[in-house]
Amino acid sequence: MKVAVFSTKAYDRQFLSAANSPNQHELVFFEPRLNHDTAILAAEFPAVCVFVHDQVNASTLEILASRGTRLVVLRCAGFNNVDLQAAADLGITVVRVPAYSPYGVAEHTVGLILSLNRNIHRAYNRVREGNFSLAGLLGFNLNGRTVGIIGTGKIGLILGQIMKGFGCHILAYDVYRNSELEAMGGKYVELPELFANSDIISLHCPLTPETHHLINAEAIKQMKPRVMLINTSRGALIDTQAVIEGLKSCQIGSLGVDVYEQESDLFFEDLSGEIIQDDVFQRLTTFPNVLITGHQAFFTEEALQNIAETTFANIADVEQGRPCPNEVRAQPQAKESVK
């Protein structure tokens, strides 16, 4: 099958090309993102392969469909950037990679927690400047602390297992309970109780209309003073302006994010020689107790290999007329659990 692959970097081309060797699909790589303006590049391609910041909205899908595209292959788990109803109306199948890096994301989450707690990122910069003062670097033992996990699918479960190993108490919230988390001692509670009792809160749920700005001013008021907030899921789960106010009032003691609500204009690009125009993002970077990484939690060798292999397995299923377990449709999206 001829596949137009958008938003590609060198590492995407490396892993996708290697996984394609036994399949012999015709891959054409495009560095630009897919959107209304670039969709013309996919003319006569039966399939397009896209990533998290490609804009697969109704207008883009209409252009793709009019020029022969019948398959959208997401090489990521989230699909909030795709208009699933428009795809269905146009006869376009949408498939995804549902769980390519649960350990990678969970481990990166722990890295953010450890660095923020012990101020490792600040200590690193101090030592490089010959400053060995410990003032302002005080942390706390994780042992005995309470970690609130919102979303207990594969990533949330693995994070719970890791934090349990540190001796933490685990509180959890999800529409559907995970029996494995309960078996290891995790306790499911409603969000107000989780907010009020957690020293650390970590988000691992999908972005849906119900979870948009799940962390807002009202939620922050319910949290423990100086709570640590971590988000390695989707940027719009957090109302960034409300979080900034929480940081200023010290209601939020520290913030670690690998995602950002307006990240599509920033992440995955080298902007070191430019003036970043996003004032909200720039404000976040001024806080000493904020640690931001650029959507790299998934970024491991194992994840990129799994993404590539699952992508071609999905294409094979559709191409050969088999049911694809990773197909996403418009109706189930509204019923998806927090996981």
C-alpha cells in the first residue's frame, strides 16, 4: 500500500523503514504536519500515517477522501485530533496504536516526581556554576506519602506499582476500576477525596469533553497545600492559567508536565533561535518549581519499535479485510473510560 507519512523526524523514518522491510509498503515521508493546507500532498495515497499534532479535522478529511484516501493510521494512542464522525461519514477507517509505551511514560513520570521533589534539575545547574549550597533544595521522603492517580489503565497501573515500591499509599480515580491496582492495595475514591488527601497527583486519562480542564481553579482549591501535580497525558487536562495562579499562591508546590495545552506550536521543533510568542508557556518557565519536558515521555527505543510494528499490523488488517482490534469509531469515543 502507498502510505503518506506526515510529521516525520529522522527517528520516525529510521524505525518505520526498518519495520516496513518485510511488508514492502511504499512509504513517502513528509516532514510537515498534516492539515487542511498540506492534505494535497497525500493525493492518490490510499493511506496517511499521522502523529499527535496533525490536524485530521473534517476539512482535512474531505480533501483526503476526495483524492482517494480511505485509511488514517495514527502512530499514537490519542485520537482527539481526529474528527471520527467526519471520517465515518466519508468512509475513512481510523486505526491507532493504543499502548506503545506504558512503561516509558510511567517511568518518565517517576523521573519528573524525583527531580521535582529533590530539585535535581536545579542542583545540576548550580553545581555546573560552582554553587554547592543546599539552600532551597529541601525535599521529602516518598515513603509514606500518598499518590493520587487519575486514570488507571496500563500507564496508571504501572505508575501505581512503581510508587508502591517506594512505600507510597495509592489513591485512584477512574470510571472503571482496575482489579490489579486494587489487589496491590490501591484504593479507589471520588475526585474530591483524592484531591484532598494526595501529596502527589498524576494524570493518566484521555482527553475527552468530560476531562477537558479536569484540573481547574475549583479542583486546585480542593487539593492539599503545596501538592505536586504531574501531567504526562494530554495538555488540555489542565487549565494552565488556573495552575499558574495555584503556583503563585503556593497551593501547588511543584508542577511537572510533559504536555501542554498549546504545545502543537512548540513541541518537537528546535525553537532555540526564536522568540517564543506564547506568553502563558513563557510564564510557566519562570517558576523554579516547574519542570517541563517536550512530550518525550513516550520516547524510548521500545516505544518507537512498537509503534512501527503495530502501525504496519494495523495497515495489514485493513488491507486484507480483517477486523482490526485497534480501529477507533465515532460512537465509542463518547463512552471511553478514564484510563
